[in-house]
Amino acid sequence: MIKLYKKDHKENMTWTWICNNSDQIEQQNKVLQKTDLQKFPMLMEFKHEFDLDAISKSISEAKELYGDYGWMSSEDPNGDEKPYSGFGLTWNPNHIENIPEHQSVLGSPDRIKFSYDQYSLNDQTTKSNPNIKLKDDYSDTYGFNVRTRASKNGALGDLLNNNVKRTLIKSRVSTMSGNRIMRQDWPYHRDGSFFIGTRVNIPVDTAKPYVFDLKTLPEPVHLKKGYAYAWDTTVLHRVVSMRPCKTDRTHIVINVSPWWDWNEQEQCWQTNEFYGEMHPLEMILDGHILEGLKGNYGNTVL
């Protein structure tokens, strides 16, 4: 087991620090060489029996208690427009922008678009250093590992406490308004590698006009209630509403560290039994990321 202590982390974002002080990259390459990625559908679909009515109620309660925040960017630094809103399930109390607890995972005032891409920083920042990634800034995914108060509310809290098997990082509840997101030109974005953060997406409230558009699929698909979804998040993707819709779309975006667990008592990141042994997508299939998903290898949706 490798242990990397927070007190020794002086600079660079956490993932860079981890890679510089471990054989993470070598272990990734080893697992990639032995894993048949062709067996994974482009979009994996799993049945579940989570109580969505109770979870939806607890999300509404959490918004009443703690707020419903918009996505921040340099064009909308406070997230006032709210075509996309929600609240964080995790946050970084040391965020260098000093963003509120429940908004800190929803973009950043120095970002020009909805993306994790390093080149999405504003022009002034990118001109001075186009590769800038700082400890405790928005790109520092592992810095967002403290549970928010909203994440502990009711049935939502029960789901996260009882079913999530790895350390939560940069996770959120996301809501889109079908009366405002009827845009076919809504931009695509990509997220980090599943070795950094492994995601499972759970629809809580939705309607058929909402479709998920993944560049590797032949056509957009509707993500259904009663199912959970996973895909390669480095592939360009987006969500749009194909026509006006009165029902808001609310999903839980669960994001975990697959190979490094946070040890709260010792204040360190430590490798787990899957480090260098199992691909993160295999971990989803075998229930090591989120317990309660039905099916050994998921199903394609097309």
C-alpha cells in the first residue's frame, strides 16, 4: 500500500502530486494492456431499485435548505443564468476562489465554457500560462473530497452513505430546465480520465425530450429513470432538450477515485486493492464503485 500524506502536498494539483510520487502511470498502462476494452459498450446501462421518489424529495429539500446554484463561467461568474443548476455533493473548503460550499463544483469564474479541459481558462490566464493547473483550483479534482451538508440529506444521503464504495470526489446533483435548454448547438465537453475519476450517472427526474449525445454513439439517446449509466468521459458528450419540456431533468453525478481512497484519520491518500489490478470500468461492473446496479456487464442502449 502506498500512502501520500496531505501535509507533504505543497504545490501542483493533487492528481499531479499523486502521479509524481507513485507508479500510478505505470500501473494504468499495465491494466490497459491486459483489459479488453472492446467488451464494454460505449454507453453502459444498469438497472437499479433505488427509491427515486424519496431521493427526489430529499434533493428538493436540500435545495430549499442549502440553495440551487447555477454554473459559473467568466461570462456568468455568479451562475445567475441557471440553464444548468444544482448543488455539490462534495466541495473543497480550501478552494482558491473561495466559492460557496454547495456551488464549488459547478464551474468557476475563470472558465470560459462548461468543460474540464485545461484550455477552458479565460484568455488572460491562458496567455500567461496555457497549461496552468493549481492546487485547490477548479481543476484539482481530488481537492473536492469533503462531503457537503446537502449530500447528507435524507434518502440522497442514505444512497451515498450505503451504496458508494469509494471516495467521492467532485460529485454533484445537476438540474437542467427543458424550457431553457432547447438548444441543438449546446456545446460538447469532455471530462477527465476514468483513472482519475470514475463516474456513474443516475437519472432522478427526467422526460423523453432530454437526450444524451455521446460522439461515439450513432444517435442521441434518452437516459431513463430506474437505470444508471457509465461511459468513457473523455469522449465528447452533451445533453440537450429536443423540444420545450415542463419537467426539469435532475441527475446525480457520482464521481469517485477508483484506486486511491482518502484516509480521513491519517489525512492521506492511500492505494486500495484495485490499484494496478482492475480497470475502473470493471470495478463498476463488479459493484466496487456503486452497489445495487443490476447486471454483470451492463447493456447497450442501442
